[in-house]
Amino acid sequence: MADESLIHDPKGGMPRLLAIMRALRDPAHGCPWDLEQDFASIAPYTIEEAYEVADAIAREDWEDLKGELGDLLFQSVFHAQMAEEAGYFRFDDVANTMSDKMVSRHPHVFGPESREKTAEQQTADWEKIKATERAGKTQNGVLDGVALGLPALMRAVKLQKRAARVGFDWPDDGQVLAKLTEEIAELKDARQNLSSDDVEDEFGDLLFVMANLARHWGIDPEAALRRANTKFTRRFHHIETRLAALGKTPEQSNLDEMDGYWNEARASDRAARAGKLSE
């Protein structure tokens, strides 16, 4: 039976959340929807919640971040509860595994190694420790362990970083830019002469090289695309606002008119950026 006093305790903390999850999955008294779920059906929600955490951070909405982190934590609790029911592991095992990993990967904090290292040295040591961990899991291939479920751009960068560690990388960004030009030409040729599958293949190659260029320039391509999405949304909202003041909708406008308002928003963005630089 559920511990009702704990479930309704506003200061119950982590034990309260675990008790709520157990109650939701209780075969006799739980929620029908929660009982129908499995790892695969919940995984998309887990990914979505992680993005909502990133969105709250990008908006610097700290109150919203508190709620989004709670949503993401609940996803871990949900998976752990299903795992306990199946006899795989419990939530405490998840927490202990993470704790063991952090202690192992930070010998300069929790062990005998000196903390007098540069960030670059610590990153290199971190990667060596992770490589040892992968070897213990019989993941001996350079690219083993790069999760298939990652967003494609993020996975591309991780694959490229792994390959670069063993010397499979362009030595400078000039060669990456040359490859980018080559891939654009191949995409144009495929669009004119080849099948839709070939076009998709060449488009993927182009995106992969773009991710590689981002890596060489120290840019997070996922973050860059999120910023571009935000910028597009802001500028299109400006178009809608300007049209609404005229009693019009985008459907009642035309490309030339909307493009003019787009350029207004673009000029405003540039002025705001110049103002920041002059501060």
C-alpha cells in the first residue's frame, strides 16, 4: 500500500517522489495510463523533457527551469520504477552507479591526483578514463558507445571527436571548408540527376560536414540551430504583429510585404547587437 502521509508531505523530497511513482504503477490502484507504459513508450518523453530543460536555460527562466528539471528527474524515476518491477535495478542503483562514475572520473578531486591541471589536461584525462570504462564493457571500437538515440547533429559531432582522437581528422578548417564546397556541388548534381534517396544521402553528407566545421570552430551545432530557430520565430512574429496592425494576416499578405517586415526585424536585431558591443 502507498504511504499516504509521505505522498502528501510537501517536504517529502526524493522519497516522496519515489513513493508517488510506486503508487502510479501499483497494479491494483495505480493510474491506467502509467501502467500501460514501458521503456520504449516513455523514452520520447525523456528526450522531450531534456530539451525543455535546455529551453528554460536559453530563456534564463529559472523558475521554469526548476519545474523542467523536476520533469526530467521524474523521467529517471519512471524508468527506474519499471526496471525495479522487471528485476533489473532500483533507483538507488542508478544513483550509486552515477556516484561511483563521478568519483572514478575525478581522481584530482576525490583521489590522490593533483588538482593543478589545465582544463585541457583534465579533459584528456577524462577521455582516457572513459576509454578504460568502454574497454571494460567490451566496447573496443573507437566509435562504440556513441548512443544511437542522440540528436543527429550531436551524434555527428561525437562520432567525429572519437575519430579525431586516433588521428582521423582534417588538420585545419580550410580543408573542411573545401569539403563543404565539394559536398554542395555533389548535392546540386544529385538534385538534377539522381534519385530522391541519393539526394537525401548527399544532403546528409553536407550536414555531417557542417557539423565537422562547427566542431573545428568550437561551435555547438545543436545550440546554433536552436538560436536560428529562436531568431526565425522572433522575426516572423514581428511580421505577424506588423500585419495585424493593418488588420491583415500572413495569408492576406504577399512575399514582398512580409520580406520588408522581416528586414525590419533583422535591422532591429543588428542594432541591438551593435548596442551590446558598444557597452
